[in-house]
Amino acid sequence: MAITYPYYYYVMVTVALIQLATLSSLLYQVIKESRRHVEGGQSPVKSLELSYVNQLEFDMPSRNPQITVSTESSESIRVIDEDEVKVLAFLLSRGGETYQAEIARELGLPKSTVSRIIRRLYEKGLITVRRVGRFSYVRITDVDYVNELINRSRRG
């Protein structure tokens, strides 16, 4: 039994209406989201503090030996491991900022390992991270302090 012309026409019209409804719904959501950013005075790029840390819920402990570094200016003691020192030294060699993917590529570390290191450094307040599209842009917060921290870790 073949589909006759009128039934074929109704099926095609129904499919077209469904596609139109889906497209209009998607367009509505895009416009609504862009207006929310414009009216709120926010940048369309989401802040790292809201998105990045939530993506890294599970931080595995590092197997690297810990290096304890104390500062003269404050009573706090910072504990950083060898991989964290490598990442900070790499950041310093790039002017204090670069993309997270570049860190993984240049240091030859797995992306997951670099992600954990970045999270720990962020939690210690040594770096800031912001999302740029699909990428994370990493920047040292205080270049002088990090430089001193690396020098002390290499001496001790």
C-alpha cells in the first residue's frame, strides 16, 4: 500500500512545523541569554570562579614529593610539589600567563594532571584562571612572590 499524495503532503507539513517550532525555541533561548548578559552588564564569557572549579570536583592526591616553602613576609607556609613548581616556572617563562592546553603540551604532562595542578595552584591563590571559549587562560597573580617561591623551592 503506497502513501497517497494528500497523506504525504500532511506528513511533510507536520515535519516542517516541528522543525520550525524547534528552531524558533532555540532562537528564543539564544536571544534571551544574550539579553540577560547585556542587561546585567556581564560579559558573555563566564567567570572562572563559577565554572572552572566546579568542573574539577575530584582532585586526586599527587604522588610527587612535597616541598615546604616558608615566606618571611607572612607566617603561612606554602606546600608545593615538583609538578606545581614546573608549571609555575613555565608560566614565568611565558610572561606569567598562557593557555592551560599549552602548559600540558609543552611540559609533556597529561591534561588531567595539569588540570589538577591548576586547581591546586588556584586554591592556593597563586594563579587566576578564566574561561575563553572552550579554553582556560592561566595567569600568575603575583609574579614576584611566585618567583621567590620557586627560587626557595629549588634551593631547599
